[in-house]
Amino acid sequence: MKRSSVLSLFFCAILWLAAICLFAFTGSIHPACYAYAGTFIPFVFALIYLYAASRLKNFGVATILNGFLLAVFLIVGEADAIMAVIFIVLAVISEILRKLYGYDTRKGTRLSFIPMAFTFYGYVSHWWTDTPGSLQAAIEEMPEGYAAKMEPVIANIPVLVVMIALVVPVSILAMRLAEKILKK
């Protein structure tokens, strides 16, 4: 692999992390923004993923993007076991799809992006897998009353299911738009 490709992939991994951080910041508006930002982040993720996939025409794009994210979150103490498993499973599914449908095909790139589009939900999964801990962290770290606003968002499982289900059509649309923007 060329040095320029390695640098490009590293830059993509940094952008992947930056997108997560930017969308996580929407939680300062309202907890629902944080909880459901994962439905809309594929519009940003698609650009990054498509660019990375066009630079690396073999195994590794999903592994690099989610691996870098996981490594950073482990270092800063943001990751838990469930987040790690989700990130790894999404990357493995993505790598398998890209291998099956072709590293240098649109179909391979499009299909392999769909699992990666769920990455933000892996990041926020702690709200539903460790609700007491998440509420306690909100009490300690967020403005007064934030945890009280979080509780109905966390409890509204039907909206969560709908928002997660919407990731699939949003990721398909996002990849089509990314292809037009990047002319790939």
C-alpha cells in the first residue's frame, strides 16, 4: 500500500471519529438529538466510507474506521464491552459483505456501508444497556434536569426501533448521494 493511501485512510479514520463527536454534541440541544442522531449520521459517514473504500480496494476499510474509533474510545475511557462488540460485529459484517460482493464494485461498497451506518447506535448503546449508569453520568456531567429529560427518551423503545430501522433506507440514500458528490 502506498504511503499516500495509508495517510488517506488515517485521515478518514479521524473524520469518522470527528463525525461521531460532532453528532454526539447534538445531545446538548436535547437528549433525543443524541439518542437518534445515528439515523442521520449516515449522510456524513457515507462520504467518508466511500472515499476510504475507493482508496483501499481490499480488506480493511471497516476494520480501520471502527477499529480506530474503538481504540480511541478505549484510551479515553468511553468504551464498554457492549460498544466494543457492536463496533467489531459491524466491521466484520461489513468486511464480509465487501469481500462477497467485490472490493472494487459499487454493489460491494453500497452493501458493506449499511452495517457501518449503525456505528453511532453502537456508541450510544450504553443508554439502553446501562441506563442507571448513563443517568448517573448525566447528573454528574450535564446541566441540571438533563437526566430527567433523558428518561422518557430512553423509555420510548418504539421510537428507538423505528429510528434504528430507518438507518437502512437512510444509509442507501446517503451512499447514492455520496457517489454523486464524490463522482464515484
